[in-house]
Amino acid sequence: MDIGDMRRDFESEGLDREQLDDDPVKQFQQWFEDARTAGILEPNAMSLATTGRSGMPDIRTVLLKYFDNHGFVFYTNYTSRKAQEMAENPQAALLFPWLGLNRQIRIQGSVEKVSKAESLRYFASRPRGSQIGAWVSEQSRAITSRGLLEQKVAEMKQKFSSGEVPLPGFWGGYRVVPERIEFWQGRPSRLHDRFEYVREADGWNIQRLQP
């Protein structure tokens, strides 16, 4: 299949420095609300890129569950492949591809675990089925059949049938603490608008990047 001619022009208003908040988290919040209002499917879906000791990059989609001035939080199994890679190299990159708005946001930073209290608070808010699923899945490990997985689900449902599902000790949150955040607005003829925030000792340095 020849896909070389697949292209579209990005017809959208430009992005100027005067339109941007000095705080990248506030700017992120503004664009996030724009994505929600526009009906973007799963606006909190983000690509998470990690690199472990081997140096081989890995990427997958996870869901943003919280953000503030301290960083961007998601949850996972602490024995998963991404968790292992973040333990070996506690740095990560995030990408929000809101193509319906001709926008994307790139974030790079260090990674840290959130507190157990934060993980517990979020875990308690999850649907019961998702709580059971966290106990069942040895994420990223091989399994011979789906039937075994479903059998484990039945066992866990029975085990926790009489009360609340507790937080697994092997499950919780990570926070990506941003060092660099880029806001990208698509423009015609591939002359896109890009602005990058880089953390400095006294705040953020903002600069326009060439497309």
C-alpha cells in the first residue's frame, strides 16, 4: 500500500506567545478543557515513553488521572514492564495527541511514585471490576489462555465477596514531574506553531521553536 500521499493541511488559528499562560500547567489545563469541550475521545489518554537499562525505548497508552503543579499522575502495576523500566531509569515522556484540534502536547520529566495515601484514594474510587482486575493481572507476564485469567477473576470475586477490595501492595501511582513541556499547534503548509517551556531555578523559560 502506498501511503506517501496521505496528508491533510492543518487549518487552524495560529498560536502566539501572548496567548500562552506563563505557567505551563495552567496552559495545559486550558487546552485540556478545550479538548473535553470539543468532544475529543479520551482526552486524558496519553502515550507514555520509557527506556530501561537496555536502552530500548518502549511506549504505550495510559490514562492521566490527576495533574497539578507537581506533575502528571497515572496508575499501574508496580511489577509491569513500564514500572521496571522506570525503576531502572526514572525519566519518562508523555504525549497528548489531540489531532481533532490540530494540537499535541509533549512532556518530559523525572518519575516518582505517588504516596500510598494517594494510591489508596484513587483505588477506592475505581469500579469494583477494575479493582478486582488489578489483583488478577500480573501485568506484562505471559499467560497460556484467557480462561486462566477469567478463573483468577472468579477466585478474587469470591475472596473479596464480603467486603471492600483492598489496595494491592503491588499497584499504585506514578507522577511525571515536568522539566520540559511543548505546546504544538498545527498550521498550513507544515509551518506549525511550537512553544516550549523549560524549567529553570526561578520558573519557566518559554521559547518559540521552528516547526
